[in-house]
Amino acid sequence: MGRRTSRCDGASRRDVLRVGALSAFGLSLPRLMQAEASAAPAAKAKARRSVLLVYLGGGLSHHDSFDPKPDATPEVKGKYSTIATTVPDLRIGELLPNIARVMDKVALVRSGAHNNDHHETATNWAMSGRFGSAFGDYPAIGAVVAHETGFQTTLPPYVSIPRNPSFTWELGKSAYLGGRYESFKAGDPSQANYKVEDVSPAEALTPRRTERRENLLKAVDGLAQRVQGNDQIATYDEFHQRASAMILSTEARNAFAIEQEGDRLRDRYGRTTFGQSCLLGRRLIERGVRFVTVNYGGWDHHAKIWDGLGNKLPEFDRGFSTLIDDMHGRGLLENTLVVAFGEFGRTPKINKDVGRDHWGHAASLLFAGCGIRGGLVLGQTDKQGAYVTRRPVAPADVAYTIYDTLGIDPRKMLPAPDGRPQEILDKGEAVRELFA
């Protein structure tokens, strides 16, 4: 009569019928349990994975880097010629010789696509996988990862180096998840005598100053207890506890101690903000940080693009290629997904100011690690590099792929302040072709 009836051992008739139906298809209970057991190690392996995102804020020109059009007219082709890579028949821009050497470890997607040309809106879309306003309605992927994996060590799960992307305001934030899941800003590791403020012990305190600080903290704690449900106060309390733990933790201090790396390796990465940020990112991943964003902006070349790219591309070439080599040599690519992208590409034609403008219809993205098929070239743009003609990959697809790689359900509902659960992603699918 549509009612669920149970046996005395707790198993319902529906459960018994379900097992019987499975048996009819050749899935006996022992085989079903064996299949579940075999799936468990895979789930655990995903749970140990991390992500290092190189964010190319401003919009890398795909024509002059990873999707050159050597047979196009001069105003489309641009200034640079192409060079061969370690992948047969794959050629990229001439200012990327070191990346050309590691392309057999990297998958290139030439079909990143959406329809937005506004920096802040497109950046929030690219960093969250959900389309919203320019002000960040949805949490960045790193914030969701922090929410889902939690604080498992004294190191924060989500770190940005030097800081989150910023045009007119900070982007890539935690949105409705709250301040406790914001990224930890590591600062510029290329600076002389680099120290992370919240991980460096303060000056020695006298007993009297220690007592005064403890009394002040008790007063603040008492106030916090009287203001229940205030996220800012709760976040402050958590930050205070974690900052204290990090200061006292040798593990945390050592993770940020980039000076422990040899001069030769630091030189290989490049003594630039980007090069040293990549090196610090590798150190943090190696020590258990789950999501690192290396923010490398400055790609918004509306004018004098050859001057801009002449400086930026060699820095990127050196730092990114060394990152891939270094992580591969240390075995870190097995459980680390390395991704590089910006918010959009650039216009097909050089403008009157010898630059390229914003272009959301086509962009190039890089993936490596976690089973990514090195040497793969996925997707295609037309002869002008203007529109995707094969296998478009949207921001939601990129985010979905990252979550799926980490074992996070992209359709999971997260709590929102208004009481209505929010789906992590409302669109998208994993880019399965990327994986072997």
C-alpha cells in the first residue's frame, strides 16, 4: 500500500528487493561490497589532492602566447613568430621557450569561452564558476575548498600570493561563506628579508604587557559572548586563535621560510614577484595547503602591447616552466592540479594604440597534474582567433573540473545567510578529455 515496512534486523523490504535486483544484473552483495571497497581508495586519494592556480589577471593575449595565428593578416597575427614544443605539431609563441620544453607535461585548452568583457564581473565568474555581479556574489573556488576541507593543520587551507586579484577592489573572496574562509594573504616573497606578518613572532613581551593583553582579550571575548550570531566577531575569534597557533607553530613558520630554498633554485624561478610566488606556492602545497592562488596580474595591454608582453611573457615563461619541472621532480604533480588562466583573452585585431582589448569569446588555459594528459591540445578557435569552433570550455566547466578532481561535489548545497541553501555550481560539467 505504498508503506515502507522493515524487518526486525532493520532492513526494509525495499532494501531486500534492491539487493535482489542487483543480483539479477550480476551484482551480488559480495561483488557490490567489493566495488565499494575498491572505490574507497580513489575517494581518499582525491581527498588528499591540492590545487595551485596561477591567475593571469587582466587577460593574457592568446594570439601572442598559446594560440598563435601565423597565417593571419598582420593586424591579427601580431609581432611574434612561433616555436616548436616537445609535443609534435604544437607550436606556441616565441617568447615562451621554457614552457615549450614542458608542454609534454601540460594540457592546453584553446577554447576557454564566455561572453563577458568586464574585468571584475569576468574575474568573479572565472574564480567561482558562477555568473553574478561585479561585486562577487559567489565564493571563489579556493574559499569553497577551505569550507569543505577545513583547517586540518596550523596552515590555512586557502592562501593567496601575494594577495587576491584586484582591479578597483579585491576579488576572489569568500562571499556568503563568511570571513573565516577568506584567503590568507602571504605578501610578496621576492622582497628582501621576507616575513609573513601573522606567522612571525612579535617582540618579546614583559609580564605586565602580557597581563594587560590577556585582560583586554577577556573583555573582547566577553563582548563576543553577548553578541551571538555575529559572523564578524566569530571570525575575529577564529582568526585570533589560528594566528596564535601559527605564530607558535614551527611547521607554519617553516612553510613560509622561502629563504631556506637554495639560491640556484630561486634563480631558476626568477627573482621576481611571480617567480618567487610560484616557489612559495610549491612550498605551501608540499606542506599541506589545499588551495594556493598565485596572482600574476598586469596583462591588460590596451596599448603598447609589445612593450608589455616583452616584459611579462619571459617572466611567466621562466616561473611557470620551473614550477612544472620542480613539482614534477618532487612527485607533487601526482596529487596537485596546476591551473593557469585569466578572466578572458584579447581581441583578434591590434587596435589604434597598438594594443588588444578585452575579449571574452576566446582564451587559452593550462592544466597539469592529477592525471592530466600532458601534451593534449583541446579545443580550437577560428582562423582569426576570435571565436571557439570546437569544444568550448566555460568558467563553470573549469570550476566543476577542479572540484571533481578534489572529490568535492559541485552540486552540493552550501548554507547562505538568508537561510536558503546555495548550490556550489548551478551549471557546468567536468572536462573529462583532460584526463588520461
